Amino acid sequence: MLTLLHHTLCPLSRFVRLALNEYGIEARLVEERFWERRKEFLEVNPAGSIPVLIADGTPPVPGAAIIAEFIEETRPPGGNGLMPVEPGQRAEVRRLSSWFNDKFHSEVSGPLVNERVFKRHMTLEQGGGPPDTALLRAARQNIRYHMAYIGWLVRKRDWLAGDRMSLADLAAAAHLSSVDYMGDVPWTEDEAAKNWYARVKSRPAFRPLLTERLGGIPPAAHYADLDF
């Protein structure tokens, strides 16, 4: 049995969970309050970040992108994978996955989740305190051009990286889902982006995420509505 150290609203953790769910791979979910920097956790991942996948017979696998590659390389045979076979298409999936796991995370989902969720649980020594309103304002402005980019991509292709759903779609949807939980996605900005997200959100792999709730922080009213 795999074990995933994660946090319910961490978008990088959600990306890994979606990949596991798409392949029907079971994993025991263990919520990690990474900001506490537990000795046992730092022994597993000295970087002190989540997600981390623990599998029997291998060293701990840290980081969303590395875990996704590990899943791809060890998944059960058969069926369509979340990475294309052709090298050029694989590069495009990796590029867009990085766009959302790195750029979108640093500009939008990371600041929003950190300021609105993680800071509530941190002590002052851990970086807690009231949300930084300037960071929140910047993140809410930044999401608009990301939405426009998603819309532009899906008007040119069936899915973000090409003709089939891939890790790129899961990365984008994972980050949007964390932001959408808090009601910070401007869905009226781009109809194509909204329709694309509705397709991903309707997949069985997404259902566990939509049913989860974070104590003290209820989701936006439309969060679990597939038609929103």
C-alpha cells in the first residue's frame, strides 16, 4: 500500500491524488502539517515540503512532478496513460504541468492557500498571522491571465496539451480546485476555460476531492456542483 503525505487543500497534493485516482491506484492519505517541521517528517523529506509518496522498497518520493513521473513509470500496464508516447507531445505535457505546478502555484494558488488556510494554523514563529492583503490582491489579479491562457489552449485543442487528457489537465484542475474551494476563481472570465474545468471536474477521479471539507473553512456554494 502506498502512503501519501499531503494536505487536503494543497494543490500539489491534489495533483498527485488525481493522478493516482485516474489510474485506480489506492494510497493511504496522511495529512501532514508540514509547517510544524516534525523531526519524523524531515527525516522522510529534508526539504520539509509536501506531497511525499512512500512506497515499499523505494526511498520516499518527494515533490509533485517527481511523484507523477514515478506513478507513470510504475503504474499497472494497459490502458491509456496520462503521458503521451511521442517525445514532442511528452515535452508539451511536461511544459504545461510545470506551468501550473510552478508558475500558477507561485503566482496564484500558493499565495491564496497559504494566506487564507495555512496561516490560520501556524504560530507566529512558523510564519502565521493575518493574511497579507497585498499578496491576496495580486493572486486574484494574476489568475485572470492564467484563465485566459487556459481558454486559449482549449480553443485550439481538445485538452490542454493535445487530443487527450494528460497530466497537464490534472495539474491545472488541481490548482483551480484549491482556489475554487475558497471561491476565488473568476469563472465569468472565460467560458472555454470554465467548460474545460467542468469536463475534468465531472470525472470519477475528482469526486473524492469534491466531497472533502476543511474544518472551519467551508467551500464556496458552487464548489461541488458539476454544472456550476
